[in-house]
Amino acid sequence: MSKRDELIVKYAADLKDKCGVSADMDLLTKVVIGCGPSIYNADSSTVSGTDEKELATVKNNFLIKKLGLSDGADLDKGIDAVIEKYGRSNRSKYRAVVYYLLAVHFKKESVYK
């Protein structure tokens, strides 16, 4: 099993255990591939739910550029809802899991099809 495959299994377990979501493995795999090399770096593989600068990066680089959403308060609400679902007290929120949840939240799974 490749390192990426191991991470996908770990992310699917996180979705199930921490978010109560049964992952669409095809979508999760495509989200992980879309994250590129960031998933292999300890710092960039996670998202800080309390760092405004990092959340702004998620909003601009993922929601607006990747998913093609328009900037607005609903994006901030969506990010907040995903962070809440993942668990605010959970220190390590994996970037791929957050992106997966955001894609599903905004019904933009088609971006990865």
C-alpha cells in the first residue's frame, strides 16, 4: 500500500470516527490527490480551526479558486460548520478531510468528477 493510500484510509477513519460521515471513497481519493504534496508535510497536512489567516487561505484557495464559489458570508459559515462538525477541540484537523467536508457541504462534488 502506498503512502497516499495509507493516508486515504486514515482520513476515511477520521471522517467516520470524528465526523460521523461514511466517506465516498472515490471523492475522498480525488480530494486527497487534489491536495498534492501538502498531505505529506506535518504542518501543511492539517488545518488550524482557530487561525484566521489559515481559514482565509482555505476560503480563497479552496472554496473560491478550486470550487468556484463566490466570496460571501456563507463561505465563512460553511467553514465554521465544517470545523464544528470535525470538532473544535480536535487538534489535528486533516486538510483533506476538511476539504472533503467543504466540498460535500457546498454540494460541489462535481468539481472532482
